Amino acid sequence: MPFRAELASEFDRYFRDRPAKLLYSEAPVFLNRYGQAHSTKTISNGLRSLMRKVGLKNARDRGGPRPYDLRHTFAVHRLTRWYRQGVNLSQRLPWLSVYMGHASILGTEKYLTATPELLALSARRFEERYRRKNRFS
């Protein structure tokens, strides 16, 4: 599961309290007070406001994290966790693409920034496979 059980409980409560006519497979998850999907601009402005409120962004300039930085962070942390778990990435990357709302893996790859930890895990995996392959050759 991509989030903790506490958040799953909150989603259960949110959907239980939602009118049945707004529960269909293509329905947006978060609705405004008129029962319509929030716009990307509304979500970004809300996140930006929250970041300012908790001190992550200055109230007057554009410095600090941006809403899309949360997507970048999520994607890199998910990939790093999969590397640590020894997951077959060629099977799981399409899952990440769908979860992030991308039509293909190409839309997801721009979010996958190489971090020192990710590079070290990748290098270790490559070395292990290389040694295994050469041991049996």
C-alpha cells in the first residue's frame, strides 16, 4: 500500500460520507464544495499556502519547495524503497506510472532524480548481478 493504515481509514471515512452518485470509477477523489474536481491550480495554491504556514516557504518570494517537489520526492523514495527490497523494477515501474497518473513510464521518468543513495543501491545491484553472471559463465 502506498500509504499508512491511518490514511486508509481516513479515505474509508471520506468515501463512506460521500454521496453515492459521486462514487464511480472515473470520479475525482477530491471534490470542491460544488461536487466537482479541484483544479490543479487550486491544489497547488493550497499546498503552497500550507508550506508557507508551516515555514517551508517564505511568504514573499518563490524560494522553498514547490508542490511538484512532493511528487519528485515521492517517486524517488518509492524507487529507493524498491531497490532496498530487491524488487524487480521493470515490473514495478509501470505501477508507479499509473499511481502517479501518467499514461506511460516516460511521463514518470522526469520525476526520478538520481540521489547518492539511489545510485549506490543501483550500483550494488548491478555489481551483484555482474558477479553472479560471471560466476556461472
